[in-house]
Amino acid sequence: MNYQYPVKSIVIAGGGTAGWMTAAKLSHHFANTDIKITVVESSEIGTVGVGEATIPTLRRFYQSLGMDDMEVMSKTNATIKLGIEFKDWFKPDTSFIHPFGVFGHDANGIRFHHYWMKLRDMGDSQPLEKYSLGIALARANKFTFPAENPASPLSIFDWALHFDAALFATLMREHSLANGVVHIDAKIAAVNLHNHSGFIESLTLDDQRNVNADLFIDCTGFHGLLIADALKTPYVDWSQWLLCDRAMAVQSELVGEPAIRTVSKAHTAGWQWKIPLQHRQGNGHVYASHFTDEAQAEEILVQHIDGKVLHSPRKFKFIPGRRAQAWNKNCIAIGLAAGFLEPLESTSIALIETGIEKICGSLPTPFFNEEKIDYFNQVTATEWERIRDFIILHYKANQRDDSEFWRYCRAMSVPDSLQQKIDAYYDHGDLLHYPWEIFHPDSWLAIYSGFNFYPQHYNKNVDRLNVNYLKQSLAQMRTSIAEAIAGLPTHQEFINQHCKMPRV
Ligand SMILES: Cc1cc2nc3c(=O)[nH]c(=O)nc-3n(C[C@H](O)[C@H](O)[C@H](O)COP(=O)(O)OP(=O)(O)OC[C@H]3O[C@@H](n4cnc5c(N)ncnc54)[C@H](O)[C@@H]3O)c2cc1C
């Protein structure tokens, strides 16, 4: 029977980034209804709060709430992120950038990299990155808004933010409260299930109050109080491919101008991030506990921080993977309660956004049924698997020979879905792109080429183009990129002019 469960009240358990983003968006979505939305969180428990790097989808998210880029940046101490620089991932002393943008121009229905590969096969030594405006801006630490005119060379990049996650959660919270969301600061002491259906009936708080709802959103982070503890939803463990299972994070003073990219530097059993904000820098070491220990990991982290360290590192343990059903009965997990891959490529907040979008898509009218639950779970699983594959590629493609960790990653077998993509690229330069992929083909290209992994053959239709014409066109692209960035402001000048956070 396809029973329709009505939704007249929603309780969001947890008030971290996930909880308040969910409240902000759902309060918009249900603005003209009498659905009651309540957030229950405990200020005594606190949040993870280290998600400081984002991808461009975040901007679409807050724009959909009516917020504008410069407003968000000036309220969250944010800097611009044009992509990620990967230092030493391919081999020690190497660097490449994964930009938010495209490489070159496709022509005659053939992707740009095939043209580039033809010249490379002929001995041309210009690296692929010379055809990315995003990378040119990132290396020069310069910025301007992308041009609206698609013919302009300044139209072919995108950007995201590095921000203070606690301030962003505050912004989401203010927005939610202004939209009528009810806020309860109390500890959830018990989750009460219906005897027969197993649905969640209510939460008992530590002040003995009971909070009822038709639909519960579990945003309690790694605790997974509702989805895991109460509903016993199994966890899909991906640690055979994603070996990093520990992290430590620490803030430091900012030295010099903030970089316009996240820096990810490979170490012997993991990697370290540097995320600059307007007033400080976030740092963290993500590592595999099977290949190193906490003391060593901390030593490496601190050794590679430029400025004065501001506190002792916060430590995190996690199992890379996802909840088998993100939606179980009348409970949907969003954020860390739904799972965590690892911090690489900043996908966790992006998955919060897509999770929330799917809730809105599932509830155009305030009813749900088994069919909607199944579809939600199927799409969520696919989305997570696509991202998982993208992250695994970063480890699999390495050519480092200095530690057991990197040799293991290189030799490990990967999921079939990833192997299929790697094979298609290696055989014919095809960049397969499936529904529900967050990372577009140019992102995959950035990673393949960053690891010097090239196809055996380019598309032979490229040979129809006159070689001299091809050489001139590519030279012209390089020149337009260099000219486009020449007079632009530096990242710091841009911040000073448009979005400096007032100091109190
Ligand atoms: C080391 C590390 C680095 C990361 N870096 C990035 C990054 O760069 N980019 C990115 O996109 N993501 C990153 N993430 C992920 C990101 O931090 C999370 O996706 C984001 O913070 C959302 O967390 P959350 O809201 O799900 O959980 P939390 O922040 O843990 O919030 C949980 C909430 O539940 C409440 N709660 C828990 N138990 C109870 C209870 N019993 N009663 C009442 N309330 C309760 C807490 O009070 C809190 O409000 C990183 C994660 C880690 C661990």
C-alpha cells in the first residue's frame, strides 16, 4: 500500500552547519504553509565547525535564500577560493591546481583536451594548465567577478568561498529564526519510537519536555542520534579505498596575503590543508591511522604551519562511508549524520546542500510515501558513490614512492564504477559524466593531468584541423588569458574593496 504520510511538523535535531542550513532552506520552502519547523540543539555539546572550504554550489545555495555573495563574505570573514592546489601529490616537489572552471574551448563537438593532446604528441610542451583562466588567476593571486558575456575570456571560471563555518551557521540561524523557525537549546536525552511502525514519535529533552513531529531531520553530526542510535540504520564502510580515518585541525595567524586557493600538501600517510580566511588560517592534517600515529601526525602538522599556532589541535576520528539509507522511516539524515568521506575536495557541505534540495524536491506537497523514500535513497547513494570515486582517484593516481601509504594506494583495486571511467579516459580520452555527479568533466581532467595521466589516443577527428591553425588558436588562448588577468586587483585588494569583515 502506498500510504501518504502527512507532514505538519518537522523537527531538526542538531544546530551545526547542517542543522541551520536545513532550517534556513526548509523555512523558505514551506514559507506559505503552516508547517512548524523546530531546531533542537545543545550549546553544551557544540559543533564540528571545521568545514571552512566550499565549492561553488554553496553560492547557489545561499543565493536561493536571497543572500548575496559580498554580504555573506563580509559576515563570515571569507576569502575567495578558485580551486585547490595539490602539492607533492603526484610526486614530491610537484604542484597542480584543480580549478573551478574549464580548460580551453571545445570545438566541432570535440573536447579541448583532444586538440591539446595532438600538439603534445607533436612535441609541444605547453602544459594544460596554461589554458585555464581559473588557474592563471589562482597562481597570480588575483580576482575579479566572472564576466556575464560568454564570449569573454573572463567568463570561463567559477569560484567558491573559504569561510568561518561558525559564522556561516550563525547567518543561517538568523535567517531561519527570522522565517519563524522555533529554536530549543536542550540536550536530546531519548528518541521515542512508535511500538508498531518503528517511526520516531518524539524526542525527550533533558528538561523532560517531549518534542513531537511528523518528520525528523537528523543533523546531530557524527553522533547520528536518530538515524543510527535509534533507528539502527547500517553504515556502508568505504575504508578499503579511503584510508584516511583521522584528522586534526588547528588555527594559526595569517602570514602575508591570503591565498586564493586551498592548499593541500601530501605527507607520508595523508595530507595537510591550509585554508586562509581574512583574519587567520585554518590548518589540518588528515591521515591514515594504519600508517602513522597521532604523535607523528601532530608533529608533521605543526612543522608545516607558517604562522603562530593559536590553540592546541582538535582531533577527529571517522569511518569513511555513508549511511545505507539516508532516509529511514520518518527520519532523514543530513550532514555528518548521513556519513563522511573525508575533507579532500570539500564535498561535505556540498552534500548537505544536495540533501536539502532533495528534501524540497520530495516534498512539493507536504506528504511522503515509500516511493519517495526509495527514490531519495537511490539518488543519495549514487551521488555519494560518484564523489567517492573522484576522491579515490586522487590517491590511486599518485606516483610517490616514499612511503608504504602511497604505494598501497597506488596498488589498490578501485570500485568498478571508477575503473570504468579511468579505462574510458585512458583508451580514448573520454571523460564519462553521469547523472548526479557534482564534479564536471573538467574537474576529472584537472586531476588526471595533474597526475600526468594521459590517454593513449586523442580523437582522430582533430586531424581534420590544419595544424598551423590549431597552433595559432592555442597560442591565442594563452595570450588572451595573460591579457585578461594583467590589470586585475590582487585577492587582498578585492577583499578590501568589496567584502572586508568589519573588526570590532
Ligand atoms: C576534519 C574535518 C574537516 C572538514 N573540512 C571540511 C571542509 O573543508 N569543507 C566541507 O564542506 N566540509 C568539511 N568537513 C565537514 C563539515 O565540517 C561538516 O559537514 C559540517 O560541519 C556539518 O556538520 P554537522 O552539522 O553535520 O555536525 P556538527 O557540526 O557536529 O553538529 C551537530 C549538532 O548536533 C547537536 N547535537 C549532537 N548531539 C546532541 C544531543 N544529544 N542533543 C542536542 N543536540 C545534539 C550539536 O549540538 C550540534 O549542534 C570537515 C569535517 C572534518 C571532521
